[in-house]
Amino acid sequence: MLNAIGVQLTKRDKLAIKAESNERGLYTVDDLIKIGEVVYNDRVIARDLVESLQSISDGKDTISSAELRKHLLNIGSIIKLTPEEVNCILSDIGESNINIYDFVSYCISE
């Protein structure tokens, strides 16, 4: 269920959940939500987003707005950003070279 909503658990996380399940029995939906909140929070999302953007920008802390636009338009399978939404995001930032950390902070705060 967590995987279905985009929560990517590590092998270690999965083993811990399985061990706890063997010990105490089945999980309730509330249990799964609590687990999701621990492993998929703003801090984790920010870290993953920074790592992804740095891999796109060859390890730099900045990315060109053109490169970011290209990737923002191509990410997602079910929910995709429209060109208008990407334009709105980039116009809010208003720079040709975007600091990755500032962009991630913007995304998390919005």
C-alpha cells in the first residue's frame, strides 16, 4: 500500500515492517499512515529532490531554468505539470540559473 502511494521503502525498512508484522500481526490503515509519515516527510522529500536535481545538473548546486523546465514537463506518469504550471513556477523564481536548494525550499513551502 505504501508503495502504491509513492512511498519507496528501503530493503531494511521492508524487513523491519515484516519483522514487526510477524511479531504483532496485521497492520491497520492508521499504522501504515504513521509509517508513511515517518519515511516520507518534507525532509525526506527535500533530500530526494536535491539529489535528483544535482544528478541532472552534474553535481552542481544550480540548474538552468531551461533544463529545469524540460524535466518538470517530463516528470510524472499520472499527475503531470502543464506548461502553464511550469511557467508559473519558473516566473515565481525568476532566475535563469536556479539554486537547487532554493528551488526545493520553494517547492516544499508552496
